[in-house]
Amino acid sequence: MAGPANEVDGLGRCQGGKGLEFLQPTSLTEALELKAAHPGAVPLAGGTDLMVDLNFDRLRPEAMLDLTRIDELKQWWPHDDLIRLGAGVSYTRLVSEIGEYLPGLAIASRTIGSPQIRNRATVGGNLGTSSPAGDALPPLLAAGAEIEVASAGSSRRMPFRDFMIGPKKNALAPEELIVAVHIPKARGPQQFSKIGTRNAMVISVASFALAIDAGTRAISCAIGSAGPVILEAPEADEFIESSLEESGAWDARSRIDNSVLQRFGELVAQGARPITDVRGTKAYRQHALAVIAARTLTWAWDDYMASA
Amino acid sequence: MRIELEINGDTRSADDVWEGESLLFVLRERLGFPGSKNACEQGECGSCSIYLDGNLVCACLVLAGQAQGARVTTVEGLAEDLDLHPVQEAYLKAGAVQCGFCTPGLIMATHELLERKAQPSDAEIREALAGNLCRCTGYEKILDAVRLAAKARA
């Protein structure tokens, strides 16, 4: 269907001078075969990131591989103590159907874009884009999620921290597709917070996710939009775990001292590796992280104190 | 490529659709449905909001081929003949329309909200309309219109 270079069609639209094949498999097997045959094909789910690049002539791949006709990718189900979330489940469905099992991811999902965006966008898409500002990603890291990817004839699973390897870079091979995410069901309160210029439709300037495991008395933090990848904050995790242990707060279900909250915020900010860019300065991001980390911990701990 | 889909209850088709173009472009420029507005082309403004198989989406973010065989409702499909839909009536009565460019998208978002939640709270209205930008009204009259439309259903 290609026109000559930079042809303007009868409707005045530049077609970018390049042919573009549209591939629309109806099963995962077919999709993986197509990906093997067209490694340059760009997988497309809800389109909320990629269509912007297509509309603005920033993306002209040899082919688009539409994944929205593949029912297998739109399913989720519990297995053991995990949820297997198909890569193509929309955020709207995630919030309404699975939110009770994955509260941290559900809270983050509800802040993504707008209703129109959440009706189309998927966790698989957030993973494929691998932006440090992807709002679904910190909750995945905090919850200890694993990513399932497949190619024709094989599949593999890896922890999120091995999947995302840089800004907009991940461990996906050219012939592979993201199939599902395996996320442990919450074993305690989870929370998420982000900073931006308004509530809807923002790209996070900084974000923070926290998961409490009430059984093992462990706390896991994840920092978004303040480093080349989503970052863990092991020093903050260890500090808050031992503070709560020493003060007897786990059993007493008592409030966390302000000095402890403040130190926790400082350790989170120190664990970040932010840059200064168009959305915020390095100093602002560090300050914001200290604030939202303490606030997020307070919310999650309030939930813990209220639980029987 | 050829695209065939159902729009507002009728089967429509377009030939010679470029594989890289959006559903919004097909609707507006190839099939004569200019009600869905083209403003930002990046999902920010909500002016192109339509129903795609029952879900409210930005038509600019749907690749044309993804809508193959789909059921689409545009703002043109809400009124029955010359009788405006109650949501449209409410926007008129409340004075929620100034330049009018954002109105079709806001009407679609309001329609979707009231189908889902007939008597929404103000917080629910704000969340439901968060994907639609208006640069004229300051939104107060728009919120009035949604409340009026909800009242008309009660």
C-alpha cells in the first residue's frame, strides 16, 4: 500500500513515504509466528502511546501487529497465590474485576490517563513502552511481579527488575511478545502515589508504590519517574521494617512516629536517581519523593491499623 | 486496505484506507462523520470521544484496522431524527456550549457516565469528564449540564 516518498494523499495527509503492513492475528500462536516472520513489526494493543507517535509521523515501522483480537491476552485468572494477568486486559477492567486482589496496581491504574485512555490502555502496553514514568510499573515491582514473554515455540518468565533495563528499554527479544504478568495477591495493604500538574492526563513527575506483607512483616517500595528504570529502595525498606519491629508497632498496630516517617522519606529520596528534565528538576523530584513516600506509608499503615 | 464497520447502526465501508491512519481520520475524512472533532491527536482533549464496541474511547488513538467489523457510535448517533438526546438538551439548557468544539466529546463522556451511573456525585462527574478539555467555559456550566441531564433521568 506504499506511496512514493512523502506522497500526500488526496486528503492532504502525508503518508510518510513508507508502506506499512497491518497484521491482525486472532490467536497467540498466530501472533508469535507473525512476529517471528516480521521481527520489525510493532505490537499494538490499546494504542494510547503508539498511536500518538503514528499520528505525529514519529513512528513508521514496516508493520503494526494488532493484538486486540487475541482473546488469550484479554483473560486473567488466579492460580496459587498469584493472579495471571493477560497483557491485553484494560485498566478499566483491571480496576473493576481484579482490584481486590491487586490493590496497589488498581490504585495506580485508576490514576492513569482518563476514562477514555483506561478503556483502551493495558499493563502489557505499559511494559512494552517501558517508560520510567509508566504508572503501572512501580506497583508491579513493589508486589514482586514476574513478566511472561513468549516467542514461537517457547516462553520464559522473569522478575520485573530483570525485564526493564533502561528508559524505554526492556529484555524483550525482537521475536518475543509480552503475554502476561504474574502478580502475587496482596498479603497486606498496598498504596500508590504520584506527583504531576493535574490529576488526569499527566505524565508523572515522580511516583511511589508501597506493598506491606502483613504475614512476613515485610515492606517493599518502588520509585517511578526518578531514574532510568523503576527503582527499589532497599535501605528505606530495611529501615522501616526494623523501626516497626523495634517499636512493637506490628503487634500494637500503633501509629508511626513523625521522625520515623521523615527518615523513611529521606531514604526513599536518597534511593532515587532523578534527572532534571522538562517535567521537573532533580531537586524537586527528590523533595517530592520524600513527601509522597511518607504520605503513602501513612495511608498503607492506616489501612494496616484498621485491619483486624 | 478496505475497512467495514457499523456506525450508528448502519454498515459503512471505506476503500484505500492507509494502514497507518486513525479511526478518527476514517470517520471524519472518508465516511462523513465530522461530529467527532480532531484537535490534539494524542488522546489529551477527548474531543474525538466515541463508543467503540460499547467502550468510550478516543477515536484518534484507534488504528483504523483495529475497528474492522466493530460497532461504533458517534455523537451523530445520539439524537433520533430531529429530537436531540436528553444529554444534548441539557447542554443547551445549561448554556454549557460556547465555541462548541469540545461539546461532542463532552456529550459522549456525559452519556457514558449516565448510562453507567444515573445519579453521579460531583466527584464522579469530575472523574468521568477528566479526559475532556474545554478552553471556553471554565467547566462550571458543563457540570451544571451533567447535573441537569441526571435530574432529567430521575
